[in-house]
Amino acid sequence: MSHEYVSHTKRIWFVFALLSFVTTVEVILGIYKPGILEFNYFIGLNLLNWIFYILTIYKAYYIVWAFMHMEGEKSGLRWSVVSTVIFLVSYLLFILLTEGHYIFGVFKDSTIKWNF
């Protein structure tokens, strides 16, 4: 019983093109910073930051999906990995927003100046 060799060159180039496109969109948005995205806020952050978070999470998920071969695994294993990552990212985002708001309030209302 032998396995037939299957070339994955086309798939590798597709993944490369997709991740390059998403990265290019992030870089263009970071350089130009459209005013409609930068000055409109949603849940404490401007829309541009939300787009960066969403695109970064998409890239991370797709890297795990493609290069760690998660598409071929059973549904239970996929969901155990993905749900753990979603929980940890949500938790870290909560800490980032909560502590960032606290630090902003400390510097805004005190005599300590912004040194950075």
C-alpha cells in the first residue's frame, strides 16, 4: 500500500498570496490612516484598530489552519484549539483595553507628564 505523491505547490502559493494581500492591506491602512476609520470609535477603540485586530487574528488563524494542517483534523480537535485561542485573545484584549484606559486616566488627571 503506497501513497501517491501530491504536489502542494499551488496551495502554498495561494496561501502566500492571501497572507501577502492581507498584510499589504494592513500596511496601506497603517500608512494612510483614513480619517473615517481613525476618528470613529466602537467600544473604546477607533475602527482602524479594530480592523488591525481582526486582520491579524484572521492571519493567525489561517496560518494555523494551513501550515499546522488543522483542516485535516477532526472537528473536536479543531474547536479545542480555536476556542482556546479565541478565549486567550479576548482575555488579552480585555486586559489591554482596561489597563490602557486606566493608564490614560492616570496621566490625564495627574501632574505626571507624557514622557513617551
